[in-house]
Amino acid sequence: MTARIERVVTEGVVDIDGTEHKVENNTWILGDDEEVIVIDPARDAEKILEQVGEREVLAVICTAGLPDHVSAAIEVASRDEAVVALHPKDKPLWRETWRETWPDIDMEDDGIFGVADVQLDVMETPGVTPGGVSLYCEVLGAVFTGKALQADGPGKIGGEYPALADQLTSIGGRLFTLPGDTRVLAVHGDEVTIGDLEPHFDDWVSGSLTRVDTEVPVEGPLTDGTRISGVRLSQDDD
């Protein structure tokens, strides 16, 4: 087995209510010494492509249509004429960033992408966005969860849960069916495992997520990069 996973952390400064905050995003690169797939390219295409090096980019996969998942997608993909994949329900969000182009591939549940000697299985995990997906690589024991599930629990947008019931259904019904040692690789924050997070699920369902203080700290990088977009979602968006 030669496939491996690499992380590129990109940064930006955003203004929230007159205060500047640093935002960090994880872009994931999956592949070998010859070819790669890039997942959730944000902010800094030059830095991402520097990590890719001379390897061929086969595809750019966006787990959501928000700016911190797609803002470097076109530039990263165009170098090698790679395809860009997004769930069709997130096309309205894509349009907030890219007004004159569309993704090449409409992802669907149970879709498959291949790179090097491994495959990625598409899992629909809506909640933060209507078309949110996760990408499971069984061979490498990892799932790329976007914002659906992060090290600190279910992800948010703008400090809020747009559709928490749907998100918890996605987490419980899809992500927490994976083996406990599966690595959770999200678009923000550190790496954890399914086993680290699953014991908290009952508390989330019982309401702990909405009872805690959800204020974003002034100091340190934000784990909710979607604040920059100002997008407010409707789960009825097509």
C-alpha cells in the first residue's frame, strides 16, 4: 500500500463585528507519489499545490459548498485539468464564491472515487449544509467529515446549527457506524477518532449542544471558518 494522507493548514484573517480573527482550515491530500485527490481546498492554492508538487491532481472534492471548502478549488483543479466534485444540493452555496462556473461532478450517496490504490466512499451527511458529505477511506481507516463532525463535536456555521436534528441523524446513522479507530479528519481543528467522539452522542441528542455557551473566543484561531461567508442557509435550498 502506497497511498497516504497529508494535511495542509491554510490561514486567513477575517473581521467579525469589528474584531479581527485568524481562521484556520484543513485541506487534505490523499494519494501516492504519482497522483492525488485534494479535499476541501481553501484560501491558499499556491500552498496547497506546493504540497502536491509534481503529482497529478485527479480530482478536487468539496465536502460542502461553503467558502472555506471551495475557495481554492478552481485554481487547484485547473493546473492539471482535474474535475471538481460537489453535492448538487450545495450548488447555491458554491455560487456565493464562484459565480461563473459550476462543479464538474454531482456527487451522490454511495458514490466512489479512486486514487492510487485506495477508494473514497461518498456518505451523505447533511446538517450544516443541505449537501454536506463525508468521504470514507476504509483501507486507510479515515473519514473526511468536512463540518459534519469535528474534534469538538458537530460543526457549526456562523456559531449556529442550521439543522441540528439532520446533522445528528447523519452522525449517528452514518459516521458512528464506522469502526471506533477510524480517524476523523475535518475541515477545522485537530484529528480525533470515531471512538473518541461516540460516547458524547447521547449528550448531544439530549440537548447539551444548545445549552452550552457557544460564544466564539476572541483569542486564538476560530474553528468555525464559515463565519466569514455570512451565508444563512435554508434546508429547502435546491
